[in-house]
Amino acid sequence: MRLAELAGLSRSLVSNLERNSSGATRSSDPTMSTIYRLAYALRVPPAVLLPAVGEEVGELCWEALERVVEKAKDLDTEEGEREVRREWSQLSTTVAWPARPEDTKPFASKK
């Protein structure tokens, strides 16, 4: 993978980002340094790689937040704490990606 090489990132990381996968049940969540490395390698502004960059982030899903709060009341065990963290990590916002079909078009080199 040429992009991984140009960005100084592992091939598996770039592959996971391309597939929007970071494990069996989680989607990709790259760090800002990864975004900047990819933007530099692609010669585009970092904002191009961010979903809905011009939009305000909406509120969290309140039903999901209430579930987390309810579970937090029973944090007597390590297992309970892990469950709350898992639930918290799955709260969603109103920003969805890909927002448009062109967000996932293959990269074409500008030569």
C-alpha cells in the first residue's frame, strides 16, 4: 500500500480506515495525528478527510445516555464498570459518515 508508506503508517491501519473497521464490532476512530499524516500524504487539507466538517455536532442519543447512567448506579464490580464503558463508547451523535457517496470514492492520484 503506497498510501501507508507515504503517510508513515502501518498497512493494517490504513486498510482498517479504508474499510471503516477497527475490530469485529467497532468502526474506525483515527487520531488527529493519523488524519494529518494521511492528509499530508494525499496532499489535501485535513478537513477533506473529516466527515461533516462544516456541520455542528449534534447531541448524544439521550436514550442511550440514560441506559449508561442506570448501569453506572451499579458500579460495585469491575465487570459493571467495563459494561458501562462499553455502552458509553457506543453512544452516537448526529454526524454520520459517509454522508455522501463521493465520501468513499477510491483515491485517484493527481499526476
